[in-house]
Amino acid sequence: MIEATWELIVVIIGIALVFDFTNGFHDSANSISTVVSTKVLSPRRAVLFAAFFNFAAAFGFGVAVASTISKIIQLEIVPTAVIPYIVLGALLGAISWNLITWFFGLPTSSSHALIGGMSGAGIAAAGLAAIKWSTVELVAIFMIVSPVIGLACGFLFMVLVLNLTKNASKASAERYFKKLQLFSAASYSFSHGTNDAQKTMGIILPLLFAIGYAGVGTDPNHLIVPTWVILISYAAIALGTLSGGWRIVKTMGYKITKLRPVHGFAAETAGAATILGASAAGIPVSTTHIICTSIMGVGSTMGTSTVKWGVARSIVLAWVLTIPISALIGYIAFSVIRIFIGY
């Protein structure tokens, strides 16, 4: 079998950063769709704003999510020489699904695509025992729970805001909420960075462990995240956000429900609170799922008929397909790679 060299590891890290970039590119809509659709910021200013707070998250919330992602593959069971190729197969699966769903304008989860890709590639390499299923189960549970929390938080927070502002004039409320939405958009962009950039860190750690890089430690269950890995991961996602994903912005900001600044403020605040809670607990959740359902929850306060449930059903279908399809692509990718490496 051809063992991975330092040069190959650098290339795979580069591909991981491409994934991180596509995560920001794909999920930029999460951060900016509401401020764009409510006309608080222009698309150009919105992506600059979101990218800044994506990167600022590097100095905020620890690395608990990265630690969780790094444990999906059973590093103590899988042959060390195979780990870099599993990561490569996983990345190919995740990036492929990101690009497919971006093309169709579907706001799916980059996180779940990565987890699906790792699961598929790991199974192709060493069977079912290669995967720490307790971690995958945790992600699968929160794939259902976190959107429900986002929906409930969006609805309840919007009800609270409406009660607090019921005596205010519409013009006055619009003016204040346009200012407040800058705060909520910043909070959401920050929370997006805290959870999603850490997923790239979590996939880089097994690569460094596989080549004996001292900076990550020697315990596969408690790997250390080097500072340079943190900085390049946040930089890549910020650059991706800066590039923007306008197709998905249109779906998120215009096709789910009609938003005004007060709705955008409520949806972003509810989404940010949900994601920051998950990040603190080390749970890799889908920022896309959460902001989508937060918007649906906010829209529901205007009556269920105001939410375009047909669009919502298409989005949910894409969510359900994300892990199995990215796992299949990851499985196929590793199966092809093993031919070339003689494994």
C-alpha cells in the first residue's frame, strides 16, 4: 500500500479547506438571507459583514465541536496509513453534495454531508467497526431535534417581540428593528463560524494524527487543535462566505415566507441562540436546518398560510437525503482511491 507523504497530507488539508470554503459559500445564505431580503444591507455589504463575524468566531467558543468530529472514525481501530485516504474520500463526498445542492438552490447541511462522507469512506475502508456510531447517532438525533428547537424558538421569540412592541407604530418599529437586525445578523454569523469552521478542524486532526504530528497529541480520543489549524479553518469559511451563494439566498430569504426587519431579527436571534448552545455542548448541528426552521417559526406567527410549505417540503427532502447520498459518494470515492493505493 502507498503510504501518505507529507506532501499528500498538505494536499488533503488543502482539499479540507476547499470544503470549508464551499461550506461558507453554500451556507452564506444562512447568515445574510434575512438582512438582504429585508433590505437592511445590500448583498455586497451583507457578505462582507457576515465574513467578518465568521472569522471573529475563531476567538470565541473553544473547539468542542472539532473534538466531536475528529472522533467519528475509530482511529485506534483503522490502520493509521489508511486514515488520510478515508478523509480524502469523505471530503470528495461532502464537496460533491455541497455543489449539487448549491446548483439546485437547496439549503442543505454541509455538516451532515461531511459526516455522511466520513461514514461512507470509513465503511469502505474497514467495515462498520471503523465508525463510532454513538457520535453518528448523536448527530442524527440532533438532525431532528435542532430544527424543532429552531422552529419553536423562532415562533416563541417572535411572539415575545410582537407582545413587547404591540403599542409601537409600524414605522417606528421598522426603524428600530433595522438597527437591531445588524446585531442579530452579527450574532448569527458568529454562531455559524463557531459550529461550522470547527468541522473542518475536526477532519484535519485525524490527518495530522496519522503522520505523527506532535502538535495534536498521541491520544486519538483527545486530540489537541493547533492554533494554526483554527486560524486557517476560520479564514477559509470566511472567504467562502465572502464569495456568497446567491441561489440559496433567494430560497431562504424570499421563497419560504415574506420577511420584514422584525422577522429577520427574531429568526436570526433564535437561530444564533440555538447554535451557540449546541457549540458549547460540542454538538455539530446544521446551521442551515436551524435558520430555515427559525424562519418558518417566525413566519408561522403571521398564519401558517404565509409559509410556503411546498418549498419547505423540498428543503426537508434534501435534508433527509444528505447523509445517505454523501455517504454513498464517500464510499465510492474511497473504493476508487483504494485501487490506486493498492489497499
